[in-house]
Amino acid sequence: MHLKSMTLPEMTDRLKQMGLPSFRAKQVYSWLHKGVRSYDEMTNIPQSLRQQLQQEYPLFAPKVVRKQESKLDGTIKYLWQLADGNCVETVLMRYHYGNTVCISTEVGCLMGCAFCASTLGGLVRRLEPHEMLDQVLFTQIDSGLPVSHIVLMGIGEPLDNFDNVMRFLELVNSEDGMNISMRHISLSTCGLVPKIDELAKRKLQISLAISLHGPNNEKRSRVMPVNKAYPIEELIAACRRYYDATGRRIHFEYAMIDGMNDSQEDAKELLRLLKGLGAHVNLIPLNHVEESPLKPSSKKAVARFQQILESGGVTATVRRTLGGDIDASCGQLRRKHAKEIKQC
Ligand code: SAH
């Protein structure tokens, strides 16, 4: 395992095997979680140890391949190149409650959602915990903006990379690291039911978001193949179990697609589905992806849909679109870059 993916107790054990006292592990851990690019920056670590670590655990900082800053709202989108040459996207959004980083959890995605650019080239590989941490660290360093919130809503399906994602959460939450509160972290899933149950057992204080995008099996399956494996009633039952186990309200994401899932009947069906779940719905006007025939709903359809949910007692917000001028939607920048240079 990469040194930077180790928890502090694991690093302490590892350095102990190398004959070093535990305070050394704490120092190294703290440097790594500050985002040093080289062991030579660890000024309070003896030269010999720096060299030994460099040999055993070469340190690599992701490189900025592209950086796009929105003139509309200050959103910054990064395309990072990882140690093996693969690329992933990270987005920094500036909300009133704090700077929020949206990270990728995989290179590409297996899930095949019809509207999403991340899945077009399939799954290349899953990210290591430190590769997720690096996205947060280096976005903070490059932008000079302190990060207080994280959303796992970039490229990939976080629950398809369960163990690495759990470890990343532990790292980013650790007191000797970035110390970002679990309550400031949201994880979004397309609905892998057994993994939702596994997550519930951990009783984390994170926010769970479910990408729903359809009010029934027929409509959801049309755009989300995962629904064939885990149909909507099983997904909602898992959400209920999750809510009972953690007491945390679940957010449902609903991308509004013109003529597909945005009728008044759809809103009423969604309302019946979510009743009593303590649910909150985020309505997201679809971000048009070049390769897809699907179009966003009209403003009027979105407003009408929201009104039906609200009057039925389910809170719903229309998500403000950030970074509309910088290919900020899931997987769009990586896709564009890959087409232009035929790699990543
Ligand atoms: N795989 C996870 C994490 C991705 S989160 C999941 O499915 O939840 C990214 C969110 O943006 C998901 O809700 C996804 O469905 C949504 N999304 C992807 N492409 C989109 C697009 N073109 N327009 C609007 N929302 C999109």
C-alpha cells in the first residue's frame, strides 16, 4: 500500500518495523497531509529517512493538465494527471457556506447511465485512497482556497470502490490530516443496494445522496442500467434501512430530462415513492452531453415539478448550475481532453 494511503496507526506500525519511534510517523503523516511534493520538504525528518522513504514509497503529485475557471461564478475545474498517466476531474465550487471540492473516485465508470459523460469509455480503474486525498489537497494548494466541504460526485461510482472510499474518508477526516468533518462530506451513489447496507453499518455522519432520475422502474431503467440489478422498490427499502440505522436524511438527485421524467404524473409518483422517508430532492436541470440525445427540461416544467413535491410535503430544491461555461458536468472535461489528444 502507498504510504499516503495508510492511516496514522498503520504508518506508525510501518515505521516501527523500520526501527523508528512513533513521533516520526506523526511528522511524516502530517507532512503528507499538507500536500508536500517531495520528501525533501520534510525539514524535520533526517536526510537518511527521507531517502529511504523515497526509495520505498516514491512520492508523486498529480499534475494539472487543464484548469478552467468559470467567469460566471468562480467555479474551477481541474483535470489531473495521475502517476500512471490516467486523468481525473476535480471541481472546486464556491458556496456561501464554504469551498466545496467535488472529487472523482474512479477513472471512468461501469454504471452506464445514459446522460452521463463519465461512463462513455467504461471503467479504466478504481482510485487509491491517496489519489482521492490528493485531489482535495492539490486543489486547495493550487487554488489557494481553503476547502471545508467535499462531495464524492465526480467521475466514478463511490460504492463500486467501497474499501478505498471508506479509507479515504478516514484519512481526510483524521485530526492529524485535513480534519474535514464527516458532516461536511456527501457521497452520491447510483444505488448499489448491498453497499448501501454496508455503509449503513458504519454509521458515518456523512450525507448520502441517491441518484434517482426516474419515479418508477420503467423510466429509471431507461436511463440507468443499474436499476435492472437493483429495482427502485429495493433501493427505497435500503434507503429506509439506512435512514433508520443512521438517522441521517437522504438526498435524492433527480436530473430533469425533457419529456422523459418531468411530467406532473411523474412528480406525483415520486411523491408517493418518497413519502415518510425524510427525503430531500435536488432537482437538477440536465446538463446536455454532446453524445446524448437527451435534453434538459424547461424551466416551467422544473418549477411545476418542484411545486408538486413541496405541496405534498417533500422538500425540493432546484440545484443552481455552476460552471455552465467550463464543461463542469461529470466527466465532460476528461472526455473532451481524451478526444483531443486521444489518451487519458
Ligand atoms: N456514480 C455516482 C456519483 C456521480 S454523482 C452517482 O451516480 O450518484 C454525479 C451526479 O450527477 C449523479 O447524480 C449523476 O447522475 C448526475 N449527472 C451525471 N451526468 C449528468 C448530466 N449530464 N446532467 C445532470 N446530472 C448529471
